[in-house]
Amino acid sequence: MLANANPKKWDILALQEPYLDYLGLTRANSHWNVIYPSNKNLENQNRIRSIILVNTNIQSAQVQQLKIQSSDITAIRITTNARTVLIFNVYNDNNHNQSIKTLANEWEQHEAEWSQLPATEIIVLGDFNRHHCTWETRHNDHLTSPDRLLNPLLDLIVNMRLEMALPHDTPTLEARNTGNWTRPDNVWRNSDSPSPFIACDVDPSLRPGLTDHLPIISVIDLTYIPSKQVERFNFKNVDWDNYNATLERHLMELTAMLANPLDTMEKTERATNLLFEAISDTTREVVPPIKITPHTKRWWNNELTLLRRAKNRASADHYKWHGLPEHPCHANYRTLSREFTRAIERAKADHWREWIKHTSGDDIWAIHRYMKANPMDYGRQRIPALIKPDGTHTTTNEQKAKQLSNTFFPPERPLGQHEHQFNEINPPKAGHSKFPTFTTERIEHTLTKVNPHKAPGPSGIPNVVLK
């Protein structure tokens, strides 16, 4: 999925039942911010079955997570210059409606807060595991869910004033045993606001191998200003002789401008800026940039590219002719899907063995680091909501920065009654440094004065307890 999700084309990825390692982390790369349910780090929580990946092109200040205490619901608010979009990614269990009830209670409590901004679009999507004639095809009438499981979902749709964005009779899942096409997944949007929806449909050509769900593609109009990406350079492949010569040339151009003495603060700052500009210009001119792409895999080869294209074409034909079970394209798709998956496993194993076989001294430490490293999601770091001393939570970047500043750099407090303040022994003379010069005798005298009842230790320096 990450290989197909080009960050230049996709902004938000909403997943249900994602891959998780033993630390409860999924997989991502530096182009995505992974947002887990808000109760992820609390104790005695269920396994996470819902996550959202937000493209780093969307500024972090525009994305705010909504607090919902459920491991199956991930909710975010994206605020742009044009509109506000609320996205609820829901996984609903087959046997109960805990997720639906939790979302209904949260909506009842926070409806005014969540929908107070004008032009707010609400999107509720996910795997609901419910069947109803409103969205299922006619041949699945026998799959209608019991009223005790279906009614809470229908009540939620009515209370949130939702309507289906995914067209009727669009299947999203192929049963592995019977091959029957059903629709447990759905996308709803609020019906009483200007909709940024442009299109909503499934894309069977993007269906990963050996999976039963089809990806649902929703095209909406966010109209946001992309964030600036930090330039990165490959300093390992630099011709340093050329770099020094180029830098010297840039500095020679500044000689005339820096000929006068730097006797004021303004001149010093200007000279410093010119020096850094010369270094930056030299770096951009000589050092090759690093082109980071999520599609690059060291084990990928041309054979896998051809197999993936063939599998994608077969997947589209398999969906197109799903009404004719005897069509030969179905067997062709299953064969190509298994072949593509096995080819990926072989390519990974062969690449690893080939690397081990021809390893060098430096690679040994890299291999050790890969084998011993703890799992992580490899996504862009994101600061969650912080708790203030009054119990409230920070939501914006400005509030988080202020809270971190107050925590790590607290204001100076007055000394207590039993706290000692160290004073300078010799006041500095005019023109000398402000820091006093201590000799061994003076240090020992000062420490003894702080705690005269402590006997000197073996080294001759008194034992001092610092408060």
C-alpha cells in the first residue's frame, strides 16, 4: 500500500485492522504522520484496529486529533483556509456495537463544538461489518444483519445527518471461501453542509495481493497550502576539493564587502549572514541532493514490476466480471496474485542472503543494527496532545510549544529559607571576566561553609549534599 500511495497524489490514508508489531506500532515512512487512537498509550487497552496516515505536505498546525476513548476509532480535524473536515475512521466488530455506541455518545456531547465552524464537512468511514438493503446488492438480501446489531448504526446515521458517499450496489469485499461480493465497508458524509466531495468509488487495480477488501478512493477538495520540505544533501558523495574551491570563490566575492572593520553589532550580523549564504550556495551548487521516495526498495527488481502490473490488470478484470463466476479471468487473477506474493518473498530473502554473503566490515554493524533494532513505524515524528497543570490538554502547535517551554525552562523561583545562594568570592574588576577564579583552598572552604558538619572524604574534598 505504501508503495502505491505516492505522497504527491494521496493526502490521507485511513486503515482498519492494520499491521501491528508486538509494540503496537504499524509501518510507515517519512512522508506520513501516523495517528493512532487517542487511548493508545493508556493501560489495559484493546488491540488497535484503526489508524490514519496524514501526508506531511499538510501542515501539522492544520491537523488536530479528536479525543475518543476507543481503540477502534481514530478521529482528526483538518482546518484549511477554505473549510474544516472531520474524519472518523471506524472499525466496528462483528459481534457488538461498542464503536458505534462510543461514537454516538461522543457526538451527543461534542456536536456543537465539532460543527461550530462554518463549512464543516463530516466524513464517517471504515469497516462496519453490517449488511442492509440500503447499500447491499439484491443478491445479498439474505445477509441483512439482525436488528440488535444494525439499529445502532442506523440511529447514528440519522443523528449525525449522514448520507452515503459511496454509490449503492458497489461491493467492497470478496469472501475468501465462497467468492461472494459484499459491502461491509462504507463512506458517509453529512448531508446539510457544502460538500467538498468530488468522487467516491473503489479501485480494484490497487488491491494488494492476497487481500479480500478493495481500497475505497474518495476525492475531496481540501485546498490547502503544502508545507515546505527541508532540503537534504548527500555529503557522502562530495568532491571536497571542488567544494573548497567553490567556497573560496564565493568568499572572495565577499572580500570587498567585508573589508571594513566589524565594529558594530549590525555589521557583525550582516557578515555572519553573508558567510552562511556563501556556505549554503556552495552546498546547493556542489553537493548532490538526496531524493527520498517511498517506492524505493533495495530488494525490488524489474520482474516484480512486471508481475505487479499484470496482477493489477487481472484484479481490475476480476472485479469487472465478478457477476460471472465462470469467467476465466478469476482463475487468472488468483494465479497472478499468488505468484506476485511469492516473488516478493523470494526477492526479499535473496537480497538478504546476497548482502550477507558479500558483506564488508562496515556492513557487519549495519546488519547487527537491523537485527537488534526495536520496531517503529518509521513515520514523521509528531507531538501528541500535552496535559497542562490544570488538567486541560494542548491542541495547537503554539500551545504545545508554550507548554514544553514552561516545563523545560521554568521561571526562576525565590530561594527558600534553608537554601543557600553561592556568591562570588572576588568581585570582577573592570575589563576582566565576570566569572571568579577559584583555587583549591577556596573551593574547599566554600564547600565546608555550606555543610561544616560533614567530614572531608578520602580525597580531601568534603562530602556535600546538594538540594
